[in-house]
Amino acid sequence: MQIFRRAWPAFAILTFALAAAAPTPCAAAAPLTAHATPQSATTSRGTASLVDKVRSATDRFRDINVAISEGWVQATPCVSGPDFGAMGVHFVLPSRLGDGVLNAEQPEALIYEPLASGAFRLVGVEFIVFAAAWAAQNPNGGPPSLDGNLLNFVAAPNRFGLADFYELHVWAWEHNPNGSFADWNVAVTCEQQRVN
């Protein structure tokens, strides 16, 4: 979809320029609704799953104003695809982009679904690591993985206008019928995105 194609070049620019951006207040996040039943599981050894770790680490960001006050900035409008559902509005923490580090409790992007009221509802996160930064931090390592989940490689040139990178979505706050780590979530919509 054209919104998606236009959104990611903005993300590339924001990767380097947003550190100086001043946060602005947004409408309060709406509570988790009955249809938003996220997956939650523990592994066979009883340790927390990646989804559980993300939920624990991001619970406070269900209120988008908390995220903004902690330096998260909007990087994209609502990203959707007619055949794939949507991703949502990506907010990034500029200090985490480009550091070559993956930590299950420190995602690079928070993903929100816009609501009719103007509020945003946290639906998931995205882990992003640039391939060059990963290789510099892990010269003898293979492709990145997070708690046993391989990240997806996106080569340049790409429709996002970014250098080679790896990414992994985790739908910790909205059930995804296609799986907790699929890029698109058919239960998320951009229909309520306000046009500025």
C-alpha cells in the first residue's frame, strides 16, 4: 500500500534525526479491549516466552503519554496493507536505533493502533537492528535471533529506503491469527487513522 511505501523512507530519515525531536502530548491510550486477547505462554522449562517478556517490559507504554515522556517519537503514520491487515503507528526510541544490540526487554519500536477517539492502543513492538551494526557487534556470529526467534532480513535496496536490516514483530498486546511474530496483523486496522 502507498502509505506503507511512504512511511518507511520517513522512518529512515527519523532514524538519524529524531534524537532532537521534542515530544508532544497525545490522547491517552485506551484500555485493552475484550477482542484484544494477546498470546501468553511459558516455555516447556517454565521460563517466560518472548511475548511475556515484551508484555512485562512494555506494560507502562499502554499509556502512550508515558512513552512520549520517555523519549519515544512517532516514526510512521499507520502502516497497513489491503491483503495483510496492518502493523499500526510505529514510535521509535532514537537512542536504541543503530546500536546493534537486541534485548527482549528493550524493543526499538512500539506499535500502536489508532482509535476512533483519537487515542492509541498498544498492540505490539518491533525489534530492529541494522545489518552493519549487528556485524560490527558480532563479527563471528550469524544472523540475529531473539530468545530463539530469528529476525527477518530485509536487504537494500528496499521499499523502506533503509540500509540492510533485520526485524522482528512481536504482537504482545493484540492476538495475531497469523502468529505472534508475523509482520502483519489482520486484527489491527488503520481505519481510524486521523488525517492531518
